[in-house]
Amino acid sequence: MKEVKVISAVNCANCEALFQLVKDAVKNFGLNAKVEKVVDFKEVAKCGVLTTPILVVDGKVKHAGKPLPTLDQLKELIEE
């Protein structure tokens, strides 16, 4: 099972949008993944990226910032 995290800043609309897109991608494509949203500046800093939202799959940063990936792109990022 893949571990997927959306790491976000507080009150980040794009972060919430990415979290919803990730949940939709997992559901629509039947991906075997646990999805979690993390709102913690320390976690943002640990990623070494200052642009949110940050998509982390199995401990690796797969996407950061805008534009947000499409459902198909998320499927690829999660399956890599």
C-alpha cells in the first residue's frame, strides 16, 4: 500500500483542492493507497520545498506548488 501525504500550510485553498483531487484519484482508479493531509510547517520544511501544496508518496516529494496535477497525472505520480 502506498502512503500518500498532502502537506499543506494553514488555510491553503490549493492544498485542500489537491487533497480532494488525491482522494478522487485513489477512489476513481482503485489505487491501493492511504491518503493523509498534514498541516504542519515543520513537515513543509522537512521536504526542502517552500511551495505548497506538497505531494509526498512513500516519503518522496512528487509534486509541489501550482498548477495542480490532473487526476491522470496523480495516478501516475502515485503509481511510480
